[in-house]
Amino acid sequence: MLRIGLFLLTNFLVLILAGVIMNALGLEQILAQNGSDLNLTSLLVFCALFGMIGSFISLFMSKWMAKRSMGVQIIDPDKPSSEREQWLLDTVTSLAHDAKIGMPELGIFPSQQSNAFATGWNKNNSLVAVSEGLMQRMDRNEVRAVLAHEIGHVANGDMVTLTLIQGIVNTFVMFFARVVGHFVDKAILKNERGYGIGYFVSVMVAQIVFSILASIVVMWFSRKREFRADEAGAQLAGTGAMISALEKLKAEYDMPSDMGETFTAFGLKNGKTGSFQEKFGHLFMSHPPLDDRIQALRNF
């Protein structure tokens, strides 16, 4: 969830900035011809340009954003400060070699929840981080399986594929938001000169709404890739260890605590919290339910 969440947050902020830049440069006005006509071809080109650029900026910022927002302490590969850090370095080095990727940066972040993530703009320039909580609760075979899962994300190129999908999503979010803004400004408010305040307000509101709806596509992709990363983790660290790690996560998140409630929203915990989630909540989950992932590994 951290990997996807940080990417989506960065992407959303970049999209907002892109909209501000388009307004400041007067690009929005170029899209209005003859006072009221909308040039859809020009609009689509502008949106594709800014949408794809925004997505790739998010990708290139992913490591920087993750380090600072999560407080990741990078382990110095030349001077590990403890036996635990040395073990993590040796383990990730071995997994990266087996997965045929470059050695990632490796770090630990201060969270009591059992968690880990991988991010980065290519297979040979990535970051893998684990939480203090995960290191405390799992044995080393299980930690190795979690690390193998994250290495699997890197080896499968999930961040790059996510970026391409997000770029396409951005294009249509920006495109349809501006179509809605044009309709409100011209057809409803009857503005005949350029674009008025109604256009800009409508675009911002529509872009937020469409971004939320478009996240369904991104979350669907994320759920599919989690199964692939689980398979990679099983191949690198053993199916038994991968299943054991997921079962420990399930036991943790099923506990009646604030931690359990937090991870309900991430789709890691099975349960019902209302009619909306029962019907539509699964569409916004970044991860498949843990029971489904465990069963898939047993059938793998």
C-alpha cells in the first residue's frame, strides 16, 4: 500500500501543479477557439503531454518521496551498524542476484506495523525498505520472504508499468475534466469570452472526482501485480516461507486493535464495515485479501 499510496499522492500533486502551469501559461485559453468552440484534438494532445509527464515525474520522485515521508534510514552497505543490518544486506544482495536486478538501496523505517515496500524508476535503481515492526514480529525466513516479494515487484517492473497506466489515466482525467469545465462555462453559464471562473472551478472539481474514479483502474492493476509478486517471493524464498509471512500478517491485522482497523482500508484485512464497502470497497483496494493471496500460493 505504501508504494502505491506514495506514488498516487505524488502524481495527484503533480497533476494539480500541471493544471496551475497550464493556466499560468495561458494554455487553457488556446483550447477555446472562436469564443466558444472546443478543439478536442488540441485538448487531447495537451492532456496527454502533461498527463504522461506528470506520471513520469512521480516515478522519478518515488525514492526521494518515500525516504522523506516514511523516515527511511538507509543502511550503509560498507558500514552496517549491527548484525541485523548485515543480515539484511546479505539477504537482499542474494535475492537481487537471483532475480537478476541491481542491488537496491536498503533501509528501515520507524513503524510498529509490519510493512515493507519497494520503489524506484528502474530495476537497477530501486529502494527496498522494511519496518521496525516487521523485523520484530517475523522470523528471518519470513522477513526473507517479504523481501523477496518486494524484489519481485522490482524485477517485474511494476513501477514502470504502473507509471504508463497512470499516464494514460491522467490523460483522460485531465481531458474529461476540461470537457466538463467547457460545458459548464459555455452551455450553463453562457460565457462567450474565453474561460471564466466557472470553467476553472469546474475543472478542479471534476479532476478530483475523475481521479478518484480512475484510481479503480490503478488499484485493479495493483491487485493483479500483488499475486505476481507473491509468486516471485515464493520462487526466491520458498512457498512455505511466503505463506507463513502472509499468515502472520493476517493474524496481526485480525487482532481487535487500532492496527487492525487501519489496515482494513488497505484491503489486507477481511471484514465488513458497511454496505458501501461490501458492494464497492474492493474496487479501491490496493491489495487482494490475504486469504485469497494465501490460497493462490497454495495452488501455485
